[in-house]
Amino acid sequence: MFKNVYYLSLGVVLGAVLGILVCDDTKKKITKAIQGKAKKLSGCIKSLSEETVHTIKG
């Protein structure tokens, strides 16, 4: 449990430091890339769930 708290606090600190150091243009690019990955992942999950439903019904 302490390991998870350690990683969470480390992520918050690194995020704050990077947020201060990185310029706004780069932040926008990083955010856009993360959103693109999230959309791809949600599309994959949706297609997998649809395949599962078809398999169960079929």
C-alpha cells in the first residue's frame, strides 16, 4: 500500500515540476497525444465488448 502512495506522490511532484518547466505549446501537444491514445483505447475496448456480446448471443 505504501508503494502505491509513494508512486502517487512521486507522480504529483513530477507532474507539478514538469507543469512549471514545460511551455504551453508543449503542454497542448502532450495533452492532445494523451487524448488521442485514450480515444484509441476506448475504441478498442468498445469493439472488444461488442465482439463479446456477439459471441455470447451467437
